[in-house]
Amino acid sequence: MSRAIQLYLASTSPRRRELLQQLGLVFDTLAVDVNETIMDNESANDFVVRMALQKATAGWQHIRREQPLPVLGSDTVVVVDDEIFGKPRDRAHAQDMLTRLSGRCHQVLTAVALKSVATEDVRVNSSQVCFRSLSMQEINAYWQTGEPQDKAGAYAIQGLAAQFIRHLQGSYSAVMGLPLYETAELLSETGVECL
């Protein structure tokens, strides 16, 4: 017998879908469109919180009349020298980002927001990722794989870029795009039990 849907994920990202499945939840996904322009003087933390809340709210507004279930939204950014690295615009932009990540540590911020009938709440995870030094040949070869094209910071920790990472302090799932500890905590407070 199939279980009823417990919530919606305001994302079509295969990575976020796979991560949420790890919690044993029954959910459906929603494609949402939000303006991801960074505001003047907006901190990286404020930006990811705003994006996660906007995604959850956009999803909630889409489904609330049909089935008022909780909606999760999430957003991830890479931060280097107080600069937010989103998804690369093109090859040159990705090369610049990966060159700046090479041989140093950076911060990854991931926010997860939950919108429901009773609540609107958000949690933020901060992790530190350290890269080994990368050659321009490696950076170019990595771009050719197609993997960095739609990833914050132009890399996927769960993919080929795993070989670049010499140290991670924090949450692997958050760097992938959905902090599972914080997600389970939010859901539990709303009465949605994992497993």
C-alpha cells in the first residue's frame, strides 16, 4: 500500500530529490521560479535565507488551495573573500571561480526553509571546503565534463570534483544542496516524521 504524500520540495534538482529520499519521506517536487539577483550590500547568509524562503513560499502559493502540505525550499552558495559564487554564466566564469578556489578553503552556506499552514521557518548550515591546487588543464578538463555548469561555485562535491577536495568540515549533504540534519529538525517541529 502506497503512503500519502507528506510534503513538497520546491526544487527539481535531482541532488535535492535524492537527499530528501534519504530521510524516508514521501514527497512531490514543484518547479518554482524566483529572482536570484543579489541585493546591494546583501550578505551571503541573508541571501541564502531569502532565496530558500522565496522558493518555499512560491511553492506554497502554488499548491495551498489543492493540498495544504508543507513546502521545503533550499538554496546553496559558495563564499570566497565575502563574494558569493552562484552558478557559472559560462566557461570563463567557471574557470575564474575554480582558479580562485584552487589551493584554499571556502565557505558553503545552505539554507533550508519550511512553509506550512502553521509556520514559516528557516535553518542555515555553514560548512568549510578545502581544495587542493588545480592546474588550468584540470579546470578545463573538468569544464568539458559538463558537471560544473549548473552548480554553485562551479563544482559538485558528489561528482568528479570530489577528487579536488582535501578536507570538509561540516555537512556533506549541505554542500550537495540540502542539509539533512536541519531539514529533519524543521520537519519534526511541524509534525512530519522522517523514516
